[in-house]
Amino acid sequence: MNVHIHKLEKIWLTFGIAMLIVFLVVLGVATFSMGMAPPSHSHAIDPEQIENTPPFDEPGLKQVGENEYEAVMIAYTFGYKPNDLTVPVGATVHFKVTSPDVVHGFAIPNTNVNMMIVPGEVNHITYTFDEAGEYLVLCNEYCGGGHEFMRTVITVQ
Amino acid sequence: MEHPVDRRDSRLVLSHIIFAYIAMLLGGIAGLLQGLVRGGMIELPAGIGYYQLLTAHGVLMALVFTTFFIIGFLYSTAVKTLGGKLLPVARNLGWLGFIHMAFGTLLATVMILLNKATVLYTFYAPMQASPFFYVALVFIVVGSWMSGFGLFYQYKVWRREHKGKLSPLLAFMAIVTMLLWQIATIGVALEVLLQLIPWSFGWVETVNVMLSRTLFWYFGHPLVYFWLLPAYMCWYVMIPKIIGGKIFSDALARLSFILFLLFSIPVGFHHQLMEPGISPFWKYLQVVLTFMVVIPSLMTAFSLFATFEISGREKGGRGLFGWWKLLPWKDVRFFAPFVGMLVFIPAGAGGLINASNQMNAVVHNTLWVTGHFHLTVATSVALTFFGITYWLVPAMSGRTLTARMNKLGIIQTILWAIGMFFMSGSMHTVGLFGSPRRTAYTTYGDHPDAVLWMPYHVAMAIGGTILFIAVLLMIYNLFALMRTPQGYTEYPIAEVTEHAESTPPLLERWGVWISLVVVLILLAYTVPVMEMLQHDVPGSKGFVTW
């Protein structure tokens, strides 16, 4: 196929496509060699048996290293269990969250913590809380009539 | 004066357009109320739910207004470019499609009003609506298929009668648009027919949630290109005629439509970047495919501005930007779509941000995304559709576009742009702060972050109110256009410039392009979908949580 392309358009497209390639390479390098892949954990769990399935039989905060914690949480209509966690400043927290009912969100405004909680799957995300404060955790996926009340707070002190 | 279009054809086209605008009015009322609730200005009376309104707004605007308008518009292009009138088979299929879609819309609206389907227009399982809501969706989709087959039939007969000739550009674009829709809706049809209907009637107990979401977004992203391509038809083919110019290149216009067809479907994962159960490799692969649409977008931007400059210079525009002033700024047929084009620059840039793999975490499910698609579909596309309405309705009904209607159209466009500046601008900003989309009024227990969002929510409500006034004016304009004096209104179709090279026939070899689409879809989806089917995730029972 031979489509004639105007000289100026060739310059415009060449520049555009070159920028595109650079951009995609940056995204790819950051994703696969700098550990910035989006939360994509694959881990099956029976949503009806969550309370009998470790680690969700004992949701809560568990210390796993020096100022490093694992937060096992259940996102349900319309709240998070456990509610109101407290961690020290500088703590690295590995969140493991699942849902016993519908799809929920798990987002902490002003951070990059933002993931979908899908029943039947456990999603994971890690975040280091370098500053003290009361971090709002909210559901950002519509989950029913009380969706706007679905929240908790993580206190960093 | 002679009636320009067969009355039976204009009736079919106008029925679609009027139905579309009635849906927009109802969706607009829902949108206004949502804005006022979220801004903390009113509370809903009589047990109406915020999420009920949100479902109605999404279904009526995103699915009904767009689909009806587009099918009406595409049929008008077939009338104008493929033989002067519809063949009886095509016309009958058009009506059959209209009746199915209209019935589906009514049934869905009743289910939403009865609060049996407060699941938003994405109806994510395992939230479970009444089975009749899903049945209503089947009617809408199957109806649109019938209309599509009518268009394909008209095109096929034209080509048989014009062997070896290149089809008209406008008809080619209409066929690409409808083909995109037919291939895309296979995903949502599989989701609804094989998963949601058996599950909501209770014939099966559980549903595979990740599979249903994946099938939805296989459809959900090309859906946005189904909205956009008819606007591109106006930008490529109608606008050059309106400004007194010619089409920059027939071959490049066709090539860009083919590229949109190829790269708008195998990309649904960029809506699912924050989800478990899909590996980062497949997400990234679909992100790369998503960004391929940058190429036809750059081609389109170049052609459009080349057309503007060439025609401005032919009219005597001098200097680097002298041609700019010679564009017909006071002609609503140009002005409304042009504002849409300008808005598409920030809108497209926002889209690049959304699709940027890990960076999506900053904006996913925040009001930023709502702000984004209120620029793309609700401004670039909607203003172009409004611009089309000002000549399509009089051209179809044998009336004139009067100076008064033209002026009202300019005012409507400006009102829309101002309203959207406040609403979408605030949505983008507060979304970056983390305010979630699809959420009723709340301050999250007066959390300081959420309290800071409130002024932006108020600005959204003000913008939404201005937009609602613009919706009312548009509805008035539509009906006033059907009462202007009888006469002739041009259906603007530009010719290709004599400097353009001839178009390679390969661009119309559908077998080649459809095969390529299938290959790309299989490449992007086979492995991750097999993983979803084989992965031992127990299904979910249905929940009614509203």
C-alpha cells in the first residue's frame, strides 16, 4: 500500500511516534525493572469462606519486620475490618485486602494507594507512611446505598 | 420547493434524533440533581436515591443518547451517499432496530425508576439487578445490530452496483463505525447473555466476576470510539465543506479510521489496571496497544488544521495566522464542532494520563475520570452532534436554518463550554486530590481532606446548573428547528482536494482488516481470559446492596 504523506505531516508524525516510543519505554522500564507494576496480585479465595480462610480469619495488623507490617483487611458493604489502624511514622505496610460481597475500592487520597477489591481475589499493595497524620481510606467503587459511608482511618504517629 | 429527502427516510432519521434528545433531557435532569446533591445544596425528596439518578444519567446519556443519535446520523449518510434513498430492506431493518432499542430503553428506565436496577451503567457483578434490566440491555444491543445490518446491506448493494469503484468516504466511515460497534458489542452480549441473565434469573448460582468485568471493558473502551468516530466524520467531511474548503486527503482519512478500528478494541485492560487477577504483562501489552490510537489522532489533528489553513489562505488570509480570522466563526455548523475539537486537545491529553499503566493509580476512580469523559464525550462529541443537528434536522425535514436559530446555536455552544469549564475543571482538580467518583454527598466524618473538596463540589454543581440550562436550550432549538420556514438546507459533504493522491483499494478490503482486528483481539485477550477461566476462583452469588 502506498499512501502519499505530505512532508510536514511526515515530520509531525515522526516526532509524535518517537515521543510515543520514548514514553512507552519509560512506562515499561518503570513497571518491570523498578517495581512499579500496578496492583495485580492473583490469589484465589472463596468469598463465602473468608472468615475461615487464613489470613482473613484474623484480620488486623501484624509486625513482620523492623517498622514493617502486614495489614490484613476485609472490605465489606459498607466498611473496612479492622477499623482504625495505628502505625508508627516511617512504617512500611503491606496491605492484603479482599471482599466477601461486591466489588469495592481501597484508596488513600494524596498517596498512590489505589486498588480494586474484587470478591474471589486478594489484592496487595505496599506503602511507606513517612509523615504523621490521619490517613483517610475510602471506597472509590460504587458498592451500594451506603457507599459514601465506607471509610476508615489509618493513624500514623 | 422540492422535498430533498424521501419522507420515509427522513422520518427514520428524525425519529432517532428526537428520541436521542428526549433521553438527553431526562439524563440532564438526573445530572442536575446529582450535581446539586453532591454539592450539598439539596437533599432528594420522596425516597429517590442518588445512585438511582446516577444509573439513569449514565444509561440515558452514555448508552441511549449517543447510540440513537449515531444510528440516525449514520443512516442519513447512507441516504445521501449510497444511492439517494434507503433500500426497503435497509429501511425496514432501521425501523426494526429503532423499535427494539426504544423498547429496551423504556424497560431499562422503568427498572431504574422502580429501584430494581441501581447498578450504574457499568452494572458490575456481583451486584445483581432485576433480570429484566439485563433483558432491556439485550433489546438495545440487538436492536443496534439490526440497524447495523441495514447499513451494511445498503453499502453492499451499492458496491455490487458500482464494481471497481471506491465507495464514498462518508459511507466508508459509517461502515467502519458500525463495524467497530458490532465487534465491540460481542463482549457485552456474551457477558449479559451467558453470565448475567442466567445468574439473575437464578438458573446458575454464581458468576465469574473478573471474567464479567473483562467482557464489559472489551466493549467499554471501543464504545468511546463509537461515540467519537461519528464526530470525526463531521470533522473530516462536513467541516471542510462548511468552511468552503476541501478534504486534505481521502486516503489518510480512511487510513486513520482503519487504525481506530484496529486499536480501539484490544485495549480494555487499561480500565482494569488497578485490579487483581490480571498479570502486569498483559496490562502493559494492552496499554501499548491503547497508545497506538495516538497515531490516527495525530493524523486527524494535522488534516483538520491543514484544511483550515488551506481554505483560510485561499480566501486571502496572510501571515502565519491570518487565515485563522477567516474561519466562519459566526456559523454554528462550524463553531459548535470547532469548540468540540479544541476541547479534544486537553481531553485527549487527560486520556493519555488515564491509560498510563502505573500512573493510573493517581486518578483511578476519582472525579478526574468523570471530568475526563465529560470533556471527551460530553463536550467534544456532544457539541459536534449539536452542530450536526443544526443542519441535519432542517435538511431532513425540508426546512431552513434561520439566522435566529444559528444565533441560538452559538449561544447554546458558549453556555455549554462555560458550564463544562466549571464542572469538568473542578472535577479534574478535586480528582487529583483524591475525591472519588460515583459517590453521594459525604465529608467522611468531617475528615480534613474531604472537607477541603467541598468548594470544588459546589463549583461542579454551578457548572452543572449552567449545563442544564444549555440542555434545555438545545431541546428548544431542536423543536424550533422543526418549525422554521420550509426550504432547502444543504447536507454538507466536502470534496477531496485535487492535490490528493488516489486512494489504495486495499483500504476497502474488509477481509484483511477484520482478520487483523481478530488477530489483535486474540493476541491481547486469549491468555489472560484463559487464566480467568482456569484459575480456581470461586464464583460470586448475587447481592442487592442498594
